[in-house]
Amino acid sequence: MNKNSFQETILKLVLIILFYSLFTPIGLIMSLFKVDLLDRRINKYKNSYWRIKQKNSFSKSDAKGV
């Protein structure tokens, strides 16, 4: 096993450990407190799930320097 493949293996292991030690507790806590960041719950009292989009007016001067 050469030095480069050993470093890649260690890097992958560190990233896997970091990922699961960070996101698993966050997911479990959010499940415990029933946090729904994507607003996926179905509310039978709502008439519609459409959201009104706010219109922004832009002028040519807003695009200067872009």
C-alpha cells in the first residue's frame, strides 16, 4: 500500500466519522422534537398549499456593475 492510497483511506474514514457524528444527532433531535423544516405535513384545514410570490421590481440601474 503506497502512501497516497493510505492517506485517501484515512481521509475517507475521517469524513465518514465526521458526517455521522454531526448529522445523525441533528436528525435524531429534530425527529424527537418533530421539527419539519421542509413543511411536509399535510394540514387538512388548509385550502391550498400555494404560496403567493412577492413581486420585486427591478430597474436598469439595479443591474449596473454586474
